[in-house]
Amino acid sequence: MTLDDDTTAAIEAAVLAVPGVAELYRARPTLGSALGSAVDSAKRLAARTPGPRVVLDEDVLRVVIGTDGSLPAPATARAAHLAAWEAAAARGVALARVDVRIARVG
């Protein structure tokens, strides 16, 4: 399963709207799903468009955030998780889980 551009943008916007989230980084799929997304990546490179900052890896949504330090990082990650989950559900995307990784603590 892949996310369409509108769904990806909606999830990214929801996560970025979470207090304490300063930015999103490019999430990386696992090796198994990376092979399936290689063609999409090649198309994006050819079109010079950046890849998504959230990745759907089968039924797991992967999000990598940077925090601004205004709130505790664990609380920010939990809120980002909930925002991503709700945005995906609102678009009809069924998830087993959302993995939020904190790449930078502001």
C-alpha cells in the first residue's frame, strides 16, 4: 500500500501542526519495502521533486521529527503519533501502528 500525495501532505501538515514539532525529516522505509519504492524514488529524482517525509511501510507509518524544545520530547512524539494516526484514519488509511522517531531535540 502507498499513500497518495494528498494523504501524505495531510499527514505531514497534521504532524507539523503539533506544538513542539519544529520540522519533519525524510523517513526511510525498511529494506523490504524500500525495494518496492525504488521506482517511485527514481521518478521523483527525475522530476526533481522531494520525497515524502512520512513513509507507509506496509501498514506501519514512519515519521521522523525534530523538536523545538518548548515541550518535553516524549510528549511531543506522543502528540505527533496521535496527529499522524488521526490524519491517516480521516483519509481512510488503516494502520497497525505509527512509529515516530525523534531525530533532533531542540
